[in-house]
Amino acid sequence: MPAVYMDHAATTPLDPAVLEAMLPYFTTAYGNASSVHSYGREAREGIDLARQQVAAVLGCQPREIIFTAGGTEADNLAVYGVAENYARSKGKHIITTGLEHHAVGECFEQLAKRGYRVTTLPVDEYGRIDPEEVRRSITSETSLVSIAHGNNEIGTLQPAGEIGRICRELGVFFHLDAVQSTGHLPVKVEELNCDLLSLAAHKFYGPKGVGALYVRQGVRVLPQIHGGAQERGLRAGTENVPGIVGLGAAITLAEREREGRAQREISLRDRLIASILATIPDTRLNGHPRERLPNNVNVSILWVEGESILLALDLKGIAASSGSACTSGSLDPSHVLLGIGLDHATAHGSLRLTLGKDTTEGDIDYLLEVLPPIIQRLRYLSPIWPGHKNRSD
Ligand SMILES: *Cc1c(COP(=O)(O)O)cnc(C)c1O
């Protein structure tokens, strides 16, 4: 049975070249980067190089990069760090959407409980924000606008550069959660007009548990983890040197291969979408048809449960997702699918297939071979399927 991994939005496999770059920092170059001796200096050099590598891809200064223990921590540092630091000087109004990853969404919920006023921007049927809506929402008390560049569930891309331009014009900080887009699309901070940008290595063939936050020079974030003076006092704790080195190697590699990989993924993605919609009745594409992450397919398949599709695909060796990996396990439908206006039943029957650099035409053929009979069987078993009345058996 083939083994087909189509869950790259949840995480990606570590690139062997990235592992190669990391290995010495587990074995011989194990120093603490704060130590003055040669072991410490060797670790420090590894971190310095990684900081330059990340800065080169983002088009910023190395000192504007803060390493964190992943995308979630980078998001928390951005949202809490700005909201808390500017509460007195600017105000306690913050803006986001209802489609955010929980790493951003939960921070906004906590801040709302602490007396912040939160504006949730409306989105269209594809999950896109109208930049003019951002302009209308900003008041003299707004400190922060935080949105995801590419949505992790439905893949929709936001007009980030335009939103950022409006934020800058009105003197409001703009945080972009670029955890899904980094390594897959251009993420130059000057083109995106962002003040803060989060990324995570494991979403572009780097290691898990390491990420970074870009903080534009002049923007102050209140540290959220206290202790030593690492990361210019903004993120305490002995650095994860192998992880940081892996992040630097992974982002460099991803940037070098980015255009070719994206072109391949887009052609596989579009073939997969078109074939599913054409061969399985009562299906719809979720997210924008063109303004979407190169590797994201998200479809609603009416009358069946997403979880049942996942289990059936798993038995065929295909790894996929329904909703986001973090919410699978709960029976609530995805807040993203509800947020773009789907009813509960349609949201429950969603399937997310996210492709990767090693996905082949053969993988797509195999998926397209096994999926239609799975759906047909599940619909026969579904009490809500209206097709029962047309059955001849
Ligand atoms: C994966 C993801 C995160 C969280 O990153 P972790 O490294 O898993 O903590 C945040 N935002 C988005 C959009 C993501 O896809």
C-alpha cells in the first residue's frame, strides 16, 4: 500500500540537509551560546549565522529577529507584547479576524477578558478581508492589527501589503502570522508592510519547536518569558542552538527552491481540486480559488463526516486532515469554516489535503482513485444523504 502524506499544513518532514546542518550542534558543538569559552563561541556563531539567514529571506536586519520555541510563541509574543506595551500610550483596542489560528485567536480572547476591546473584521465567502474595512475599524485607541498571511485551514491569502500600508498610514502596528506562507511564498517585510511577522521552521521542512518573530526596529514588545538576557532581553532562556541552526538552514533551502516547488504544487493542487469537484457530486471548494497557498486543497463533501473520511483514507495509507490538526479530536466544526458562512453540516464534511515538495502526480492519481468510492460508501451509510431515494438496490 502506498504511503501518501497530504498533511503538510500540520507539519512537514525534516529535510535531510537540514538535519545534516543541525547534527554537530547536538554532538560536538554543544556549548551554551552565553559562555565565553570556545564551545560557547561556536554555538553563538551558529545562532548568528541563522539570524542572518532568516533576515536575508525576510529582507530585514538580523537584530530584528527574535528566536522563539515555535510559531505559537512568536504569535503570543507579538500579540501580548504589543498590546501590553502600548496599552497606556496608544490604547486598548486591537483588531483581528475570526479565522485566526488558535495561537493568535486565544491571545485575543484572553486580552478581551482583561479589558481590551477587540474588533473582529468581517470576511467574504472566501475568507478575504477588505483592506478598507481595516481602515474603518481603526480608532485613535488602536494599537495592533493581527492577521494570518495564509490561512492554515482554507489556504486563503490576505492582501497583506495593502492592509499593512493602511496600518502604517494610520500609525497602528501590523502583525502578520506568516507561519503557513514562509518558505512557500515571498515574505519580504517591506513588501508586506508589516511591523511583526511570525514563522515556524517545521512548516518548511525544518525542526519542530523553533520559530522566530520579526520585530521592526523601533517597535517595542513586552517580553513574555523572563529570566536571562538572551535575544536582547526579549526572550529569556538558553537558546535551542540545533533548532535555531536548523531554522536557518531550512529557510535558506526553502527560499532557494521556493518558486519551483510552488509551481509544481500549484499545478498538482489545481488538478486535485478540479478532479474532486468533477468526479464527486455535492462537493465545494473552501477558500479562494486563486488567492490561496500553493499546497492547500480544502473541500466540503456534503452528507459525510470529515472524521470518517480521514479514517477511511488512513486505512488506504493516505494522511489528511479535516479542519485544523489542533481541533481534530474535538467534535466542534472548524471556526474557520463557520466563519466563511458554512452551516454546521457542511463544515463537518470538510477535507483538507495539503501537498508538499515531494508529492507526486502518482500520489494525486492514487488519492483520486480511492476517494470517490470512499465517499460513495460513506454516503450510503449516512442517514442524511438525500440520494437514498434514487437508489435502485
Ligand atoms: C502551525 C501554525 C501556528 C503555530 O505554530 P507552531 O510552531 O505549531 O506553534 C500558528 N499559526 C499558523 C497559521 C500555523 O499554521
